[in-house]
Amino acid sequence: MRVALGCDHGGFPLKAELSKLLAEHGHELIDCGTDSADPVDYPRFASKVAKALLDGSAERGIVLCGSGVGAAVASNKVKGIRAGLCHDTYSAHQGVEHDDINVLCLGARVVGPSLAKEIVVAFLNARFSGKERHVRRLQLIDELEGKGKPL
């Protein structure tokens, strides 16, 4: 699978660990930066990951920041991106199976490398169920996204 991986300075150390994991599992890495621990703005890297998904370069995305919250907020502002902030394996696979998330957001200061790796594996191994109730809910989300106001 082609996976776009991006982070801010808070996620930079974890990015190195996850890059190795992706290679070990045979995934193709699309590195969306950052490339150092120098302070940067997470929305720029969430945007790069989103672009890779939307242009077809990547099939899934992972965005790291200190808490994961900012990465999720920024990612979800891009039409067509469904990002989930996951700090456990259940949320990671269930988010794909039920909500068809295409971006995993992780807080590098919240989860350690071992748990982060387990979460990433759960996310990448999961597939959308396609069940009618989940498809219906995604259609409602699309309506929210298109209207920009509550249903």
C-alpha cells in the first residue's frame, strides 16, 4: 500500500520509527515531511498528506503531531479526507471498517512507539465494510461537508 506520512516537529521522532515499520511491512512510503525537529506548523504537513491522497499518489495517510488533535482538525478541513484521531487499535481498525477513514492521526506525545506501531498496523490492515448503515452515514457526512451547515 502507498502511505503518505507527514508530521510536525512534535511528531518527528515517531515518524522515523513509523517509516521503518512501513518498510518492514512492504508499504511504499510517501514522505510528506517534516525532516527535522525544528518548529513547523502541522497544517502544512496535514495538507501535503491530504494532497497525496486526493491526487491518487497515496491510498492512506498518517499525520503526527504532539497530541494528534491539531493534525486531525487540519486534515478534516480538506474535502474528501476523513481523518481519525486514534490512540488505540480498536479505534484505528473500526474507524476504517465503519467510517472509511483514510487518514490516521496520532499524538506522538500521547502514545509511545510500540503502541503507535500497533495502531498503524491495525489501521493499514483494516478495510471498509461497505455495510448499508455505514454507507448511509458517510452520505450524511458528505451532505454536511457540501452544505457546510448542520443537517
